[in-house]
Amino acid sequence: MLKWLGAKVSCNAWWVIGITIAITLVLAVFISRLRTEADLTKMLADNDPAVKTMAVVDSEFGGSTQVALLVEACDIFSPNVLYPLDTLIQAIKGLAGVLDIQGLTTLQDVKGIGDEIVITKIIDSIPKDQKRLQALRSEVLNDKRYRGVLVAEDGSSALFLIRLAPASNKEMVVKTIEKVVNNSSLRKNVSLSGSPALMKYMRDWMQADLKLLLPLAILVLAFILLISFRSGQGFLPLVAVLMAVIWTLGLIGLLGKPLTIVMVVLPPILVSVGSAYGIHILARFRQERNNGKTSIEAASRAVSNTGLPVFLAAATTMVGFAANMVSGIVSIRQFGLFSAIGVFFALVIALTFVPAVLSRWKIREDKSLNSPKKNESNRLGELFERWGVIVLRHRLKVIAPALVLVLIAGLFIPRVRSETDFVRYFKPNSQPTRAVQIIAERFGGELQFEFIIEGDIQDPELLRKMENFEKELKEIPHITHTFSIVDILRRTNKAFNGDRLEFELLPVKREEIAQYLLLLSFSDSDFLSDYVTADYRLARITARFDSEESQEIAMATKRINKLIAKHFANMAKVSVGGMPMAIERLHQNIQVSQIITLITALVAVFGLIACLFKSVGLGLVALTPIVLTLALNYGIMGLLKIRQDLVTATLGSIAIGIGIDYSCHLLARFLEETKNNRSLKLEIIPKTLTAVGPAILTNALAVGLGFAVLIFSSFMIIQTFGILIAETMLFSSIGALTVLVALLSWRIKNRR
Amino acid sequence: MRKIIATILLGAGILFATHPAQADNLSGEEILNRVKKATVAKDRKATATMTITDRNGRVQTRTVLFVTKGDSKLMATFQEPPDLRGVTFMTTKVDNMWIYLPTQARVRRISGSMVNQGFGGSDFSYKEMNNISSVASDKAVEKVEETTLNNKPTYRLTLKETDGTLSRLWIEKIAFLPLVIEKLDAKGAVKKRIQFGDFAQDDSIWTPRLIQIQDLNKNSKTEIRIMEFQLNTGIKDNFFTEANMKRGGR
């Protein structure tokens, strides 16, 4: 099959080249359709309970997506701040996609003034004189409902929560808000936060990353190819893999799928990984040319002889990448699919376009084959030959240190924790991180748990349960403020009774509750409809959370679930949502996905190798370096307290998919040498290493350095991923060239 | 609530004695005057069912006894559901509103942002009520067109609200019955639509027994179906008192 392919490609080279270029041009058109997606909730499946609850909040209560607008000044109540602030907030309120704004100058309250019930804004009109402003300042700061909720305790900052319409284009709304802020005199005092703003920043940075990381990966690969091949031919694998990247991104654009933060690493990964196939074909082509074959013959033989290990390497990589498709996280599943497709494209192009071009390569260029590079290549080969002899003699001394390292690493593996705190995606001193920290410190956080209570909301008993539930919620660490219809009813009762504090109680009779609800329905309908549906069958409780840490959210969630069981069993159906819950669900999914994808990748890769080499033993042996690599990698993560996140969750399967290539190349050549050297068993290992050692080294260097460019990402998590994956390439190539070689030499010895 | 009154008044007070031949030469102001004459009854008592359907199809049904006098005095007493029985809302002029809650046995004046918002969770607002009132009084007529609506010959009046926004009013040409009012937003898109139907005649006054309002922005609707009504029963001004609120407007 490969022989046929090699011959056909070489004979019909111009057709192959033409068709490949045509496909590339067509798919390149669709790259313009690519869009980035940073919404964390879209990474969860639509049927995820947290997503379903948020959908209910969106449809029944007008939405829960909020942009947090933080205003910092010496004194928020100074006329220089309060007036432009009111103008700014009014301007934002009028924007399309903005549902409402909760904050100092907009929030409504129920007040009882004598025999009058007044539903009005906290600040109905901004006082003009300093004395009245100071009176307002002390009134607001002395009210526990506003202090530390809307205004910082020292009056130096204020928080406005801008609720966006569920159907709005949130990125566009945030952009418009930014524009309005930039036109305001308070632009230097205002920062935006909240999930839509953070996701917008994330998207901006993702786009910047895509523009930066791919060219960097190309530059690194070009440099490696140049020093490895020292010929124009050396750039051919780069051209081939760029075509594969264009095909993949074009296909994603054509299918209308978004690029998520996980997908940002896809182009550099494809460049690093996919180039290997072209490199192997090119290396074999040059060997064949050295042996005196013509370009057409050499290209054909490169495909027929190297095609199998290249195919195997690509197949294992595809399987490793595709293992991510079993993940519960949508973006990881998409990454698994398109990375596997990308590798397939790279394989197809390496086995067709590359030999087609080589078969028509001018003889002049081939002079490089007889240049000093050949001698250097030989010198490297000689070094590997000597290494082969050493391994044959001291196989135990090679294996033992690896085992010790793995045992030590094993001690730290249980310390690996996962983390989905998306604030950690940003660098510690960045504006988004700073705003999140200030909001957490001064306003009790911007994340909000959402509880949907389904039952007879006018039932005093259920409302009492809700009241007690809220009370106990506040005892959970990091839950700072809660709000629900219970609070509104308590305030209304107080207002109806002359604002006397002793009446800030939940009414006890059903009729009282019904009548207060009717009274409130005479006011701005949003005041009530944000927390209870018109038929009083659904109610909403919100609870602010001041930490973005997955572990803390997970602990809070456990306690929340116990509280729900305690208060609402047999009384009402309660579902939990909100951004902390989405983070928690992602956190759970990452943990489970990581294990499932790792096992899937290992089993699939093992099965593939065992089938292709027709040996279970060889399948197991081939896995050894990658298993050791994984152990070392997770040990390092545990030791250095590097958390597993959305991107590093794919690390294990990617490492298996790529790292196994070195084992495959080595195994294939080992079997070839075994077949060719039946009587000279001691020469098998040195010859194998001479033949594939330099290519493995070049490839590991190319892939490792290709991934290392990820340290220039705007995101911490991608930087970490780049370092870790580069490290796994190093370990798996070293593992193949040491432990695997030692194990194979054992096999030769035992067969004597 | 005022809007409900106004709507009921508008629909109920139409004179139909106008000769059709004369109508063709009527100016917008004259048409409105005909409507004005037609819409104002001295007083009215009506029991109506108000069905409010929100954007998610959640329905609330309430039965209310409305007692009105002129174009501003109203007392609305809830009769159903049982939890709300006896709750009474009263208004005597703009910004002068009271509510009585039987469970608290107290009347409270209500003010603040409530003034411009919906009545009892419905799509009717007080401001809209004023606007509808002025259809028959001091509203500026921008344009008069003759058209048909559901095969009925109608006048279509384009009216300018005090806030500068426009509304369109379809008036049936023969009996001067208001059929549809559309409230437009600043961009000229319809934000609310009020439809009148099932007219009944009593004492030479037509009363729409079915009034539907749709809020196209909120995607909600409110339907008022008048089950029984009495006109010109001689209600006195001193009927609209706190004491009568406590008695449930009877």
C-alpha cells in the first residue's frame, strides 16, 4: 500500500502538488470565519445541571450575567465623582443589551415614611451642597445593606453590577460599555470585571496569542530545520505542516466551531507535532539520495520505507489527542476532535505533498547531501551507536535511575490538584486580576451562586425555610451576601409599619405574604420579577462568593448541598447554578476527564501498537517510556504545586499521543534491523540508534522548543502548559533512547 | 390602574350618533372630540377578570371590582384569589394613590417610582393611562389617514405624546369606536399594542368588554374581560375615601 502510494505520488507529483495547494487555498478562505469563545459556561454540556439552572435564571428571572463596574476614588461621595458617575451609569443603562444596573445611584428600596410607602432609588437625586452629601455618605455607610455591598466601608470605592440581557452579544455589550467609560471623565477611576468582562479580556488575549504564538512556533521550527538540514529542503516539512494548520483552522471556520482557550494551543501543537512526519520523510529521502537513488526513486522509497512508522506515529498521536473527546468539557472534546483531524491532515500532506515536491527537487539542491552536514550527521549517528553499545552492556544501570526517579515522583502525584479559577488564567499583576481582588476584598466578591426554589413561594413555611437556608448559607466560608424574596418581604413589612426595625420580619400568614407581593407588583416589575416568577412557583436566591478558587468553591458546594437537603427535603425542589457552580462543575469534570482520557489514550495507543506490531509484549514495552514520563510529569506538578486546569487537563493525552512516537520509530527500526541482522544480534541496537537516534533527537528538540514558545502566551495556564509539555517531550524522548532501548536489548538477550 | 380606567372609559364612552357623511371631513381634533364625548361616562362600576401572562407563559388571574368617576377617580377592590380579597387600590388624581391591605388593616399612601410603573404586575402603566386619556383630550394630532382595519373603515390618527414619542390610534369610522392603539418607541417600532373588542351598548354608551394589551418588549400580555358593568349610577365624590377602601369599595 505504502509502496503503491510512494510510486503514485512520485509519478503524479504535479497533480498532488496542485491539488494540495488548491485545497489549502479553499480552506484558507474559511479561516476568516473563525471566532473565539471564552464563555466558561459554554465549555459545559447543555444538559449539565449548572448550565440548566443558569438557563432557568436567564429565562425566568431575566438573566444572571453581570459586568462588575468598580469605581475607585478618594471619596465616592465627592461631587466631582458622584455627578459624573451618575451620568456614566445613566449612559450605560441606556445601552442596548443592558437590562439593569444595581448600584448606589440606581438601586431601588422600599421605605416607610410615616403613613407612606415609598419605593424609590437609594439616591433619588444627588444632593447639591456638601453638607447634604456628607449626610448621604453617613446614611449609606451606616446601612449594613449597602456598606461593603455597594460602597466600600471607607467610601473609597463603589461597585455597580450591570446585568446583561441573556440574548445579547455580551462581548459587544462589554466593548460598548468600555467605550462609554473611556469617554467619561472617570475613565481612570473605573475598571470592569465580572465574567463577561473577564471573558472579553480573555478573548482579546486569545486573539493576541493566536497572532503571536503561531509565528513564534514557525520561527523556532524553521531555525531547528535550518540547523538540522542546512538546505532549502529543510523548510519543506514546515511548509507541509503550515498547510495542515490552514486545513484544520479552515475546517473549524467552515464548521462554525469556536476557538476556545484550549484551542489556542492547537496551531503551535500542530506545527510542532505535524512537522515530524515531514522531517522523517525528508530524512529518509536524503538517506536514499545518499545511497545513489534518483529523486523520484528516493521519494518513492521514503514513503514506502518510512511511511509505516510515520503512519504509526500519526495514528498514535491521533488516538492520544482523540482521547480528549471522552471529556465532559465541550472545549476539550472539540480540541480532541480537531487536533486529531489536524494530525491526520499533517500525515496526509507528509505522505503525499512532501514526497511529491521532493521527487521534483532540483539536483543542485541535493549537493547539500554531500556537504559537511553529512559528516556531522554521521558523527551524531556514531555517538548514538556508541550509546547503543553502552546500553547493551549496562542495561540495568540505565533502567535503575529511571525507576528511582519515577518512585520519587510517585510520592508527589497524590498532591496534584485541579483548578478552574479563571482569574488564574491572567497574570498576577494584570488589571483583571487586580479588579477581582479588590471586589473580593471590599465587596464580598463578584461571583454569585444562584438557587432556584420550585414550590409554593407564598407558603409561609417555605419562605421560613428559605430564610433559615440563607442564614446558614452566610455561615459558609466565602459566602458574603445573600438576597431573595424573603429579604424583600422583610423590608416591605418594615416599610408598611413605619420603618420600625422590630417589623423587619417575615410575615407569618399566607394572606400577608400574598398582599405584600401584590403591593410590590404595583412598583417597577423588575424589583419583584428578579426574585420570584409571576405565578409564585419559582423563587431565586443569590449568594455572593468572594473566592474564585475551585477548592474553596468545591468545599462550599458540599456544604450547600447538605443545607439544601436539610431545609428543603420534601418541601421544594432546589437547583444550584451561577458562575461558582460552573467553575465547580468544570473542576469536577477536569478531574474525571483527566483520568478517563489518560486511560483511554493509554489503552487505545497500546491496542494500536500491539495490533500493528502483532505483539502484546511490544505494545507494553512501547508504553514504558511514556508511562514513566507521565509519572515524572505529574510528580513535578505535585512537587511544584502546579494545578491541573482546562489546558493542562489535556496534557496527559497529548504527551501520550506525541511521546509514543519516539517509541514507535525506535520499535519499527528495531524490528527492521532485527530482520536484517538475524546473525549479528549485538549490532541491532547500535544500528537502530544510529538510524533513528538523530531523528528522534531532532524531533524532540523541534517539538519541545515548539511547545516552549507557549511561554510567551498572555495566559498563565498556557505558559505552564508549554513548559510542562516541553518537559514531557524531553522525558519521553530520553525514555525511548534509554529505558526502551534497554528493554529491547533485554529482549534480544533473552531470545539468544 | 389608571390606564385600565382610561381604557375602559375610552371604550365605554363612545358616542355613535355622528353621521358618517360628516365624518369624512372631520379634522383630527374633531375626531378626538367625538371620541372624547363618547368615552366619558359620569361614573361606572365594573367587575372584570384580569389575566396577566408573562414572557414565559406564566399566568395570574385576578377578579377586580372597579368603581370609577370621571377620568381620574378610581377604586379597585380585589375579589379573587382569596388571599387578595379586600385589597383595595384607590387613586383620585395623578400621584395620589393609596392601598389598603386587609391583613394589616391599614391604608398607606404609595409613592415614588411606583407612579410610573405597572398596575398589579399587569402591562398597564399609569403613564400610559394618561396618554390614553389624552387621546380624547389634549393630544397633538400629527396625521389623519383613512384606512381599513379587519375590513372595517377606520381613521388612523398619528398622535404625538408629551415625551415626543408617537402612537397610532385606529378609530372605527361609523360609531367612533377605538379599535387599536399602538405605542411606538423612539425608533418608530411598536412597543405596546392595545386592542378593544366585544363592545356592548348601554345607555347609548359603548363599552369594550375585552381589552388586550401586549408589551412587545417584555413579550407579556394582559387581558381584561369585563363580566358585568353599570353606568351612571350616581356615585358621589366622597365615595373615594379611606373608610370606603376598608369597606371594599361597596
